[in-house]
Amino acid sequence: MFNYLRERFASHIRERSRRRARLVSKDGRCNIEFGNVEKARFVFLIDIWTTVLDLKWRYKMTIFISAFLGSWFLFGLLWYFVAYVHKDLPEFSPSVNHTPCVENINGLTSAFLFSLETQVTIGYGFRCVTEQCATAIFLLIFQSILGVIINSFMCGAILAKISRSKNRAKTITFSKNAVISKRGGKLCLLIRVANLRKSLLIGSHIYGKLLRTTITPEGETIILDQVNIEFVVDAGNENLFFISPLTIYHIIDKNSPFFHMAAETILQQDFELVVFLDGTVEATSATCQVRTSYIPEEVLWGYRFAPIVSKTKEGKYRVDFQNFSKTVAVETPHCALCLYNEKEAKATEKKGYDNPGFVLSEVCETSDTKM
């Protein structure tokens, strides 16, 4: 048992050491770290709205609760201070004819409760401001206005966080692997993408970026050099009718960075293919972007995707997501260059022209020689 666990642990360590670093995770999160930005921290405070929206839920809820509790407690102290200065507290033994600034404030607890009732406009009627103090009237107006601002900002931030199109992007899924096979007589890299909701993405557009490390002729090393990868669908890559799963493909031609790769060498390559899908949410008209990435181990050469759409006897179209990422092995050239040379050779064989004016004349040879 101990040897088995040790072997499993060693294999896990080896797998982690072989694992490639990727910029974009499968669910679209970017794996990047910014260093030495401490001096620019104040810039995030200037754009406080975006900063609050980008916070994680645990930090956002902490700020949400702290903003309300803090403002209630702060104004509770101010109300207590007004009552203390005006000698409305029971410890000052006010006379029977004494009119307090705020009725029924007997201590810090009651001042806090009055602050809460004022800011959230509960209005129980037991505690109220009198016309005796101009300071109390001004403080009431100021707290009411500030309470509306805090309530609008914090509730708006929560609502914006919930309704962000980023959540809509989670219902768009890509296939686990990309495949390379022939499509329409051409060698293509294919990826399957599906919309899990029946509502459409309007104006959808799909494109890709190939990230790799390159060295320029001047000797400069560029990490995460980006190369455009054009993806197309049979119906075009603009304004997709995204009601059912689509198979997008990239044609591997002479202009493709995959042209000089082969089935035997693709695993030795160092690249990351990032695929983007941009669209507008039909319900909210907000734009969203879905991202995923593929490393060489996730690109299967010589496979195609299994069928996923069928038609039932009732005339309905059925999508079986059990086969969404399922692949089937097919006969595929081991490199794009081989397929290109094969087509060029066949095209050369078909070339040739007959000359109608050409006549083959036979020459009779005699064996007699004259001396």
C-alpha cells in the first residue's frame, strides 16, 4: 500500500513538472501577475466603481456590511454628542419643561437605533427630532442625503455584480480538445463551441490568438508573441446563428503557423492557442467575451468530433451533449505540407497539352553501307 501511494505521488510530481504554464485557463481566467505597481495603487481609488465591481464576493460583502454599520454607528455617535451637548440625557436630570433635540434618546444605544431608523427610513415614531435644535435638523438632512448615496452606490454595485455579462459567458462552453483533420479537402484545426441557453448571442464573432515565444532577426526574445488565427464557420464567422453547437475551423495553409507542424512534432511545440467569442447578450444588450485556450497536449491530430445533433421522430432537433467533446479517429495526413505536395503532384499530372499539328514521321533505316 505504501509503495502504491509513493508511486502515485511520484507520478503526480512528474505530471506537474511536465505541465505547461498557460496564460488563459480553460474557463477563461487570465494567469498573469503584475509586479511593482504599488506606486500606482491610487489609480484604482480614482476608478472606485470598477474597483468595487472587480472585487471578489467576500470582499464586496465585507465592504457592503461595513459601509452601512459604519455609517449607522458614526451618526449614532453624532446624535449622542448632540444630546450630550444639549443636556438631553437622563444623567443631566433635565427639567419637566425641557424640550430635547431628539425625543427618547437615553444613551449611546438609543442614539444608534435612532441613527439606523433615520438612515433606512424605518420611522417607528417613538424617537423623533424636535424643532428645538437647528443642529439636529441639519444632521438629520445630512444623514438622509448621505444614506441615499451609500444605499444607491452599494446596492447598485451588488446589482451590477450579479447582472454582469461575465456570468452569461459561463453558459458558453468550448470542447475540451481541439482536433486536426481534413475538412472540405483541406487540413483544418477544428473546435466545437455551444450555447447552453436558448437565448441567442447577437452579433457573435469568433477569432483566435496563438501565443508563443519568438526570437526576432535582431536577437530580441519576445515572450507571448501574438499571431492572429482566423476561424471560420461554413455560414461565415460574423453574426452567427448560435442556436445549436457550432464547429469552427482554421484552415492550415501556407500562411498558417500550423503549416510546418506535423503529427509527430506537435507535442514538442511550445504554444498556446487562445480562442475568443465576442457577442451581445440578447436580454440585457451587454457585450460579453468568452475565452478558452489549448496547449499542444490538447490538440489531437487525426481526429474529428462525433455527431451531436439529431432529429427526432416528432420533428424536433435534439442536441446530445454527451458527445460534445467526444472525438473519433479518422485518416489524416501527418502534415499540411504533405497534403499540399500531394495535391500539387496530382495537379501537375493533369497538366499537358495536345498539339494537333504535330505529326510523327517514321524514319526507315537501311543496313547497307556504301564504300
